Amino acid sequence: MKLWNKNICLTSPISIMIIVSLMFSTLVIASGVINKEKVVEVETDEEMWVPTKEDIAYQDSMYSIISNTQNDITDIKQDIVYILERLEYKDGTSDSIRYVKGGKIDKQRNK
């Protein structure tokens, strides 16, 4: 490469050292600028909230409502699974009642 009427060889040890030192110094300067964070200390004069008896009672009632709702949802899911099992069999057939050969219905029919 010819620059300023001089031949500069980019593979010479001096050129490589200059390029590496420039890259290293650029990274050092950039990391110093990027990592500067302002530490802000917030001073508060407020005291910590202490719940009253009414607050605790309200939280307890909300917890019981949530717990009851979760139990209701579990029951509904079980009912849906039961209904789906009655409507559709694993072999692809469907019926409102399960017919099992040799079962209670079969015995009554054959009498």
C-alpha cells in the first residue's frame, strides 16, 4: 500500500503493533465511557406500611376466594374430562353410555 509517497507493509511487525494498540486503546476508552452509571440514592422519609386488622382480614378473605375458585376450576376440569370420556371412546366410537360386552347392560338384554 502506498501512502504519503511511502510504501507501507501491513504485515510488518511495527504496522501490526500500531493497529493492535489502536484497537486496544479504542476498546479501553469505549468501555470507560459505556460503563459509567450514575448511582442515585433515594432518601425516603416514609415509614414502612404496617397492615391493620382490617387489612389482614381483607387479605384472608381474598385468599379464601382465590382458593375456592381454584378448587371449583379443578372440579369443572374433572367433570369435563368425565363428559368427554362418555362421549368419545379411544377406538373412535361414541355413545352416551358405555357398553361393555358381558357387562350389566349385556346381561339384562340376554335374559
